[in-house]
Amino acid sequence: MNMIRAFFCSLATLVLSVLYVGLILSVLLAILTGILRTVGFDQIKMGIWQGVELPVILSIPVSLVVSFLLFLASLYVKRSLVFCFSQLKF
């Protein structure tokens, strides 16, 4: 039974670590794109849904809200990652 648990925890550790790094990078990119769009980069488009563009003045607040939600998700992923890592016995 311990070998099966160790096997699944090792797989989950790999998947959760990639997810955690991706979420942290997404947080940084969301903040960066909000700032760049506000500064004047016209290549960055932000929309609420198909065909509805977000006003430029709302770029930073929306990007901060999105990055905060992604950061909260990364905290839960990190908690799961620490739990799976603690289940592995070296």
C-alpha cells in the first residue's frame, strides 16, 4: 500500500510543481500586461468577451484582480504540493 501511495504522490508532485510554476508565471504576466497596456502598447488586447474590449483605464485593476485570483489558486496548489512531498519517504 505504501508503494502505491508513493507512486501516486511522486506523479502528483511532478504535475503540481509544473502547475505551480505556471501559475506564478501567469501572475507575473498578468500584472505586466496590464501595466504595458496602460502605458500604450496597442498590441495587447483585453476583452471581457468576444467583441467587447476593456477600456484602457481598467487594464491595471482587472489585471490585478486576475493575478490575485491566480495567486490564491497557486497557494492551494502549493499546499497540495507540500502535502504530496511530505508523503514521500526518501
